[in-house]
Amino acid sequence: MEILDIEFAETMMMGIAYILIAVLIVAALYFVYRKRKLLSEEIRLAIEKGQPYELPKREVNYYLHGILWTIVGVLAFIAILLTTSNFGLSILGLLPSAAGVAFLAVYKKAQREQQ
């Protein structure tokens, strides 16, 4: 009976973790959507009034992207390792970390070119 309780508790904890991750992703997507909607409304109003409007220049923040992707990859590695106990499979979780390291390398190169 105790084994079933432990397995049930582990399953519930993983379920709650996945639900929290999903909620965070949905919230992030909602805020991006809201920001873009407000920007398009501002552009529409400027065009209707005949005012000139320049689109804001969007600069990519390679440092932030690098940190986020690295953290996501490490957390995915840990989550897969803890849930499956298969080290070979959990290595796939490190793929986002490779992208994060690439973003950080681009950031570092851009910093050197500015100096």
C-alpha cells in the first residue's frame, strides 16, 4: 500500500509541475499577444489621423535568450532524468542548452565587436 501512495504522490507532483509550466507558457504568450495588439492599435490610430509613424526597431537580446534557453535545457535534462532514470534519454533535454550557449556566444561576439 505504501508503494502505491509514493507512486501516486510522485505522479501528482509531476502533474502539478507540468500544469504550472503550461500556465506560465500561456501567460507569457498572452502578454506577448497583448503587447502586439496594443502596438497595432497605436499604429492604426496614427494612420487614421494621418500622422507619420515609425515602427520601433526591435533588437534581439541574445544574452536573455541565451540564459533562458540554457536554464530550460538544464531543467529539461533534470526532469527527464528524474522521471525516466534513463541518462541516455535525458541527454536530449540538453539540446535547448546548446542553443542557449550559442546565443551567449553570439552575445559575447557582438560585445567584442562594439568595443
